[in-house]
Amino acid sequence: MNQNNFYITTPIYYPSGEPHMGHAYSSILADVFARFKRNDNCKVHFLTGTDEHGLKIQKAAEKNGLEPIIYCNKISKIFKNFTKKLNLSNDDFIRTTEKRHHKSVNDLWDRLVKSGDIYLSKYEGWYSVSDEAYYNSDEIIEKGGERFSTFSGSQVEWVEEESFFFKLSSWQEKLLEFYANNSKFILPISRRNEVVNFVKSGLKDLSVSRTSFTWGIKVPNNDKHVIYVWLDALTNYLSALNFPNTDDKLYKSFWPASLHVIGKDILRFHAIYWPAFLLAAKIKPPSRVFGHGWILSGEEKMSKSKGNILDPLGVIKKYGIDELRYYLMKEVSHGNDGNISLKSLENCINSDLANNYGNLCQRVFSFVKNNCKNKIIKTKNISEADKKLIKQTKNFTKDLRNLMNYQNLNNYIKSVISISFLTNKYINDEEPWKLKKSNIKKMNNILHLSLEQIAKISILLNPIIPDATTKVLKALKIKADLINLSFLDGKKLLSNETKISELNILFKKIN
Ligand code: MSP
């Protein structure tokens, strides 16, 4: 794969209920990385979709009195619409009930059979339908006669059935070697340590087929078994690139995946099972798995089954999509869990968007409109204050690519918002309004630099708040071929003589 190509995925969502804030968070996070890479002139392929097989979905369909496929068609559509509401820039939306995916899963299965990694036996143990996961006895606790996973808190049931197994145990050493050779395969580091310790403690072979229900992809040449939904689901990342056609342009351009953005609850599947399946099938594993934390409400994971949902669509309707995107990206510490509330959302909108970036844009645009007929001419003189602002901005921008390459979005946003703060301060200190009569040239220079700063900040914030920043960049009349990160390498965004157009208010302050 070309270094300049970037394949990024979100987990494909279970269509077992309405999309919630956790889904929104996970998707927006991936979208920000995808948009950033596009702005950095990379060729990006960004994938999301729905994970439609397995007992969990079969049961949800039964509960709704619908055939599984009818039920999936309905809910998958809701998730697809949700991607639009979140303003995701995904290039594809895959459904695991599609033909292209079946073909791909069958091929991966055949490769695992051929490599001798699959054998028939009997599974006896605990299974959680809600997590679609097997648990060991030491991962189970009993409460009021029912049993639950200590890892996820989900209820488990005892399962005894004929099953195909994947020889995961034989991949333990090779996985440890793989983690050692690819020290950034799992980020953040705390999650990497968690995975390495788990693998070191010993891996058991994994049951990869079920016989007690039918809703799934059948094991090739054995209709009695359906393929374990996680082996099925993970393969979506290959299916979307037209695997098994490894000569396909998409596959050649984008495999191995650059980044799987996932929640910590599904880390084991992505960081242990997935590279093991791929290594066994002689396919290169992805470059990075980034495991984010959970969105919490109080102390609990926000989820439909827990009934503690802050409805994303309601929030978008009331506050706006850029506002929600900015809030989730800024306030949640991305490796950790994050508590969210309407109060802190409102504070964040006011402090960063309305009072800082929004105010900067508004004050400069309206000043230029009212005093300069929307036209600014820059002269050569650069003041000490200009030099200082340019230098400070450089200091804040020099590390930005690096921060994003390691998914350190919190520090990225902090740096960019600091540039906006400094620019506001520069304007306060330079007081261009006092120069209207006495020094028009200097006033023009101050406004020109302020507009150049606004342009830079808008490009940097564009992956996070695409709607507002697009309006600003349009009003600045910046040419499309400059709306990228090339200014970090010294390109000027505005010509010396700059004409702008009017800008309406971007963010309303919440009282
Ligand atoms: N279908 C699987 C993924 C298969 S990928 C091959 C799945 N689906 S899910 O709908 O349950 O979750 C999708 C993503 O949303 C996961 O990354 C999960 O961690 C994330 N979140 C679900 N609830 C969440 C929070 N409350 N907070 C943050 N993210 C959480 O897992």
C-alpha cells in the first residue's frame, strides 16, 4: 500500500436498536481522522456499516416479529441515515448481509481450513449473546441465580454444542512477536499493555461456529454450522476492498488497513482474534487499532440496555451537529472514559465556539465589512507583534501532524484553540479600531494577518467542525487547492490583496 493512502474504519454497528451517543462518538472520532488525512492530501478510504448476523440480531428480529433480513433492512437504514446526521464523510457503508461480504468470509474460512487452523470439536462454556462473546469460568460471577461476565457485566448462558475451533492457542507466541515488532499496533499504550498481558497469560482455542441457530453465514460445505459472528464481522474490513480479489484496485490501494477505531469493549476481538486470523490466512494485519473509552452517563457506560441515553439526534436538533462533534472530540479524553452532560456541552459551546473561534471570525469579518468594504491590502511592513503571533502559531502547529498520527486528538484541539485565543488577544492588543484614521496601512496589515490566522485555524478545525469552517473558508474565498495542510509547509493562504464576503453568525451563545 502506498504511504499516502489511508484506510480507516469504524466498527460496524449492531442493528439491534436505535443508534446512541456511544455510536455517535466512535463514528465522529474516526471521521475526524479521515477528514484530517484528506486535508493532508492523502487518498482516504473511510468505511462504516452494520453487523447483521448472529444470535443477538436473530433475537432482536424475533422480538419485533420480523424475519431477520426484513428487520436488518429496516434498522440498517436507520444507521445509514444516522451517518448523514453526524456528517460522516464515509466512502462506503457495508452490510454483512451483502453478497460481497459472504464471498469474502467464505474465502477467509477456506484459507483458515487450508492452513490447518480449523478443527471440529465440541464447545462447552459460557456465552454472552449481548456481547456475542465466549467467556472463561474465571470471568463469570453469579448474582441472584443469574450469571454475568465480570468484563462487560452482560448476562451469560451455558452453551454445549458441536463447533469448529480456530487454533488460537498456537498463535500466542506469534502474536506476542507481532506486538513486539509493531509497538504502535495498539494505542493508547495502556490498552496495548492490557492486551499483551492477556495474551501472555495464555490463549485457548476459539469456537468459530454455532449450530443452535441459523442466522449467519453458513460454514462452507456444512450447512449445520453458521460462522461465529465475530469472524464474520471482522472480515467486513476486507470485504469492502473487494477481497478475495487481491488484484482489485481498492484492495491493492488500501490493505493493510491503516487504522481501526474501536471501543475498548471490543479490543480483544480486534487486537487478538483479528491479527491471529489474518496471520493464519497469510494476510497482512492492520497497522493500528485505536481503542477509545466509553461515553459515560454518571458512572455507567451509556447504552440502550442501561437506559441512560443522551439522545444524539435530540442534541443535534437543539444545538447543531458541529457543536456536538466539537464537544465530543474536545471534552472526552480519547483513551479514557468520558462523562458527558448537557451542562458541560453548553459550557463548551460557549467557551470555545461562541466566545473564542466564533467571536474571532465574527469580529474580524464585521470590522472588515464595516470599515474596509470587504477588501484588505497587505503591505510589506511586519510589526514585532505580527512576528510574535506568527512565531507562536508556528510553535503550536509544528507538532500537529504528529499528534494526529498517534490519535492524540485532545492535544491537537488544545493547540488549535490556543492559536485562536492568541489571535483574539493579538487583536485586543493591537486595537485596529484606533487606526481607522491615523494608520490605515497598519490597520490593513493587522486585519490581513488576522484573516490569515482565521484561515489556518479553520483548516485545522475543519475535520472537527466541517460545516462552520467551510462557511468561513468560503467567505475568505480561499481557492480549493489551498484548503489543505500545505500551509504547515509554508504556503500562504491569502493573497496580499484579499477580498472577502459577508459571514453570518456561526455559533449562538447559550444563556
Ligand atoms: N458489531 C460490533 C462491532 C463489530 S466490528 C467488526 C459492535 N457493535 S456495537 O454497535 O455494539 O458498537 C459499535 C461501537 O460503538 C463499538 O466500538 C463500541 O465500543 C462503541 N460504543 C458502544 N457504546 C459505547 C459507549 N457508551 N461509549 C463509547 N463507545 C461505545 O460492537
